[in-house]
Amino acid sequence: KNCFRLAGGVGDRSLARFGDRLGRKPFARPPNYREGHRTLLYRSSYQDLEVALPGFQLETGMACSLGNVFHLSPSASLFEPRLFSKILPSLHEDDAIVMTLYIRTGQTDRVVTKKRVGEVADERPDLYRNIAKATLDCALSLEEQYLSGSLPEPNGLKISQITWMLITDSQYMKQWVTESFNGNDTNARVPAERQKWPSQEIRRVVVSTGSRGAHTMSRASPSTADFADAMIDWYLIGESDLVIADNPGYSYGSTAALRTARPFYDGKKCAKSVLVREGMPPDNH
């Protein structure tokens, strides 16, 4: 019923023309959530939106909108048979802390590039382990903070399990992380005098999908299965309690976290990303 004017580009012009045909003026500027974690959203820029939509909050705006219009179809299990029977239930355990580790190695980009010249892109284990190191270290650090009581449990319940939802474009990464970290007693890493639940065994479970991690750019000629895999992985990122991304500049991980308004960490710095900033944007000073 209403027509929004986007911040710029082709969409801005076409929506403006559409609004003119309806005889209405766009009444508010919508946030560019795709780039939000990279460029930040300044609250002062969206005051008209908060007035136009009573109750609207900039921090949760994307989650509120997508939460009402975006749902997994039962047919998603055709592409990931374990989706509803095993993967989602493991992410929804009340007494577990669920972290998504989004590690983009660049493997799918290399596959597309090599394919164009008739070559095959082999996995590069040493490089990929180096790429993943900071994100894995961050996950281990956050685990210790939760298990020592430095961070409060997301659900306010006693923790009995740590779950890592691993999203990556590398099949090698899935195998290596699972073999290296699955089943470990996470509480044993915390010094006894700092354990919030002394002597309790708290295992880590690593979960991943069967996705090939294929690129869905048009020049990669993606199949329906490639696109479905990408959407399922994107959806699952937001089903965790928090998201750690090895490169927060990629919007695939940040928008997935915004779908459910989950805390989003820069894996390289192990710092929680700030989405909304008070005051005026730098170019308005």
C-alpha cells in the first residue's frame, strides 16, 4: 500500500516513478540493512521512519519484517534431508549455547574463476586453516566466557552443551573442524577455580549441512539445488544465539544475523559489531 524511496541507485528511481503513478509520495527512507554492519546505521537518518511506523526499532527492523514474511518451506528437506529432523532441533535446544561460525574461504569464488578457464580449483587446507584460526579462537574464547560466568547464558538456563553451526564454502573446512572440535569437553578448558558449573562435562557439537557452498552468482550458472543450499545455510545462520564471521564485510553472514537480530561478531577482532550509532552521519557534520 505504501511506496518507500530507497537511498539511491536504480531502485530509488524506479520506486519513485512507481510512487508518482500511484499519486503518492514515499513517506520514509528504509534502512540499507545489507550494508548496515559495514557502514553503520545512524539513528538520526531514520527518525521519519520511526514516526511513520509506531513501535519501529532500527536495531530489529529487518528481523520484524522478515520474521513476518520469510519461512522455510517443508520442501526444503528435499535439498537437506536432515534439516527438520536433526539440524534445526539441535539449534533449538534450550540448555545449549548455539554459535554460528561463518567461515568463507573463497573456495567457491576460486571454483568459478578456474572453471572459466577450464581448470579445477583444488582445496587449499593450509590456507583455509589460517583463514579460520581467528574465528575458531573467538568461538573458544566466548565459550570460556560463558562457562566461567563472564557472559550470561542466552536463555538464562544451565548450560549442558555448546553447539557450533558451521557455515562455510569449503568441504575440507567442514571435515577438519568436525574432526578437530566435535565432542570435546568444553568445560575442561576452563580452569577449575573459574568454572561456573564445576566438574560438569559440557560437550561441544559441530553441526553442518550437506551444502556444496556453490556460488549463486549468475556467471556461475547455479542450479536450483545450489540456490536452495545457499538459502538454507543463510536461514540457519540466524537460528543460533550469536554469529561469528571471519570477514564481517560479507553481507551474506551479516544479513542472516539481522534476520533474527542476533549478536554479530567480527571473528578477526572477536568484537561484537555495532549496527546502530547515535548522532549524525559523518557527511552531515
